[in-house]
Amino acid sequence: MFKIISLISQKYLFKFFGKKSKIKFDQIYNIEKGKSCYIFGDGVSLKYLDLKNFKDLDIIAGNNFIIHNDFKSLPVKYYVFYQPFWFFPLIKVYNKISLNYMYLTIMNLMSKANNTLFFSSVTNILLFKVKSMIFLKENSFDNTRLNELTGKFNCFEGTLRLQILIAIYLGYDEVTLIGHDYTHSPAQSGHFYEFGKGIHTNHDYWNQEFLEEAKKHLKIKTLTINSVSNRLDFIKYSKINYKENIQIVSKKYLDKMSKFFYYKVYK
């Protein structure tokens, strides 16, 4: 039911409010042609990295990476926070309605990131007040060279899929995944803003078919921490220096994140 509401809302919100986003979106097609970039997630492996080593390429970030202390010092050129109906006081999570303790904070941080272009669902357009934003609907990539990819997969299912789709649309020909820990073998669950080192999980086939199809459009590598990847070329990060969440995220943000029942922020 929620999916149907989302699709209907996308159609009509984009029809009445999406013209500016459509123009901006058309203007950035292939704008990064031939370049390489990093694609940042918000996995627990970010705790082991010195992010100052990743200033040499453009970055496409996503989810809650914006609360990391190093966000401001990195060349984050693009940012994906797609989740439909997220920038509202109440959100639906795991079939429960929850207060959204972070939407004003995230929106405020985005409004200050003047060098970053953001992407989000058009369902967030009514309350979202950030100028450097392109609102998308689930058929935004129709009639592009990505038709085959979007026809086989729901590319709006999960941030990584959309990040890769946007990278291809922008024209990047090589990407390195950082903090996307489900591409590691063994996979690691947890986030950099949660307490602890996460836990090993079995996600050996996670997004395998999508990644194989995406590799027809660009080269994909993943950065691992003392592990490998069974479906992607990988680079092992050698200069490991683990930091706990309180060392890389402001306590005021951790306090808010701790209010969500599904995050373990403090011990």
C-alpha cells in the first residue's frame, strides 16, 4: 500500500512541482564523462579509515554520511538521500510510525553544503528547503541509455543502486565503493555512527545481479578492511586506525540518532 501511495504521489508532485528539477537533471547528463569517483556509504568500515586520504577524486555520498566530522573537508560533489517521505516529522520504518528526530538536522546540514548537489525523492519536495537539490521520481531515467538497467532492476531500492545509477548518468567510467560493507566478504553490518565494530553477516549475493549489469556501464571496485569481495574487484585498506563513533561524529548528532529504536549508538 505504501509503495502505491509513493508512486502516485511521485507522479502528481513531479507534474506540478518538478519542472526545475527536470531542467537541472537534463543539464548534468554526462557532465563528468571519463572521470573516476568514490561512492561513499555509511557502513561501519568508515571507522577504520582516515578519510583525508580520499580527497583526490569526486565523491558521491549518501544516507547519513553528512553527520561525519570529515564531511566538510571532503570533495563531496553529489549526495543521495532518496528515501520517500523521509523529510517529515513522522516516518514509517519497519512497519512502524516513528518520530523523525533527524530531518531538520539533516536538512540544515544540507543547506550549508554549498558545493554539493543533492538528490532526493520528489515526495520530499513539499517540506524540503534546500536550493541545490534535484528531485527524482522512479522513472526519471527513462529515455536515457540506462533504460536496460532500470528495466531489469528497481534502481531506487537502496542507496547504492541509485548512487551507481547517478554515477553512470553523470558519465563517470570508474567508481570505488567506500563504506558499502555489504559488498565485502564476509559482509559487515552496522554504521559508523553506531557503537562498536559491527557484526559479520552473510550477504554474499547481495545485489550481485545488479552489480554485474552495472559493470557493463562502468568499472566498479570496493574498498575492504582485512577482507575480500566475492563479486567485485577490491582494494584492501592497509592504514587501519579504528575510531569509535564519538570520535568521528558530534555528540549532539549521536544523541538524536540514539532516539531511533533501530540504531545502537551507545554501549
